[in-house]
Amino acid sequence: MARVDFYVLERADERARQTLACKLAEKAYRLENTVYIHAKSRDDAMHLDALLWTFRDGSFVPHGLSGSNDEAQASPVMIGYEKEGIESRDLLINLDDEIPPFAESFPRVAELVTSDENCRLLSRRRFAEYRDKGHSIQTHKL
């Protein structure tokens, strides 16, 4: 069973959630872990791709877009939005409203939640689903 960490932000905006995803990916990369960031859509994945270069001065997180048909697939951090064909890595950062079908293959999952009421409602559903499947769950209020 995976360890699932819910990171609950005080802020309601999606930008804060995406910035936290970048910070977690950077930390995991520095600890020599591989990461997959699962976005809601192609546009969100492309935005995260750009944000990983700019979210903090001096940061460097080697990453690539899943399905880009280049050598980026070997990057320690991958970003995508596909529902199938995702290989397991050390950490899944989920920014989708649902648990992706491949989440079971990851040893660690990070769920990022804003204070937006809809985001919280959807995260409660994911929390219950993870709990019902027997995953170890931790909650972190930021």
C-alpha cells in the first residue's frame, strides 16, 4: 500500500497549489527520487512545465513533458495528464480531481488541496477512497 500525504493549503488559488507541486518535486529531486506530476489537462501540464523553470530564483529541476517523444522521458521529474501508460516512479504528485488509475503503482502519493470549497470536497472523496483501500494517510496543514 502507498503512503498518501495530503497537503492542505490555507490559500484558495490554483497557483499556490501548482507552486507547492514544484517545491515538492524539487525536494524529491534533491533527495534523488523520481517524480510524476499528474495535471488535470494538457494546458495545466504545459503551465507546470514553464513554472518549474521560474517558480523560485536559482532553482533547477530537470523535467520533461510525458508524451513529448524526446529524451525528456528519462528526466527525474515528468509532467503529464494522461490516464494510462504511466510508469511508476518514487512519488506521484496528483493535481487532478480524481485519483488516477495508475496511482496504485506508486509507493508515495502527494495530494495537494487548496482552501477552495470545491477542491476540499473533491479531496475528501479522494481521502475516503484511499482510506477504504487501506493506504497509510497523513495530513499536513500548510
